[in-house]
Amino acid sequence: GDLSSVVPFVAEGLEVRSLSGKGRGVVATVPFSVGQLLFAERALACAPERQLAQVLTDLQGSLGRDQQQQLGLMCDGSLQHDLPEPVALDQWPSMQFSPGVTSVTLSRMERIVKFNAYRCSPPLSEYT
């Protein structure tokens, strides 16, 4: 569908933290009500799962610096560097943890998609 009307939003009280033995994650620092909107953003791309990694890899050159950094900092299931201190989600990536912008390789993008992609059904590999 058309996602152009999605207004980016991040609720106060969400932080990116290092979680012992689990890498980085988003943590609530205040109570939230059931059904309360925590965050919303436009998808960078939508594609069939088998094609999504290639679509995202090809898209990198047209992204802004912040989007490139956010994409590059996504978890691919491997061990990640710890954050020196929590960062408010609306400030992520922060100046204190802002690696240089580098392109994500197709093989890493495939791991990122496998680890993070929203699925409406089980992965295709479970059927074959």
C-alpha cells in the first residue's frame, strides 16, 4: 500500500541500550499503556522476502547519511559493539556511537533481512 502518509513518530521513554549477551535493543524506560503507539516510520523498501536484501542493497546509494547509518547498525544476529551509555531512540544513531557510513554487503543484508524482516507467514525455507 501507499506509505507516503506515515508520519514518523517516537514516543518519549524509549532507549537503545546494550543488553548483556543479546546485543543492542530498544528498552522502555517508562510505563506504556496497552495499545499505545511507541514508534512509527516509513519502510525503506517493500519487496518479496527473497528479493528484499537485493532491493535494500541497491537502494543504499540513494539514502541519506542517517538512513545509511541506521541500516548499517541493524542487527544481523552477530555480536555487536556495546554502547557506552543508553541513547534515546529519537536520537539514534547518536554522535557518541556514530560509525562512518559504509555500504552493507549483500551477504550481510541477507542476514539483516532474515533477522529483522516482518513476516506475515513463516519463512519460505520452512516449506521447502
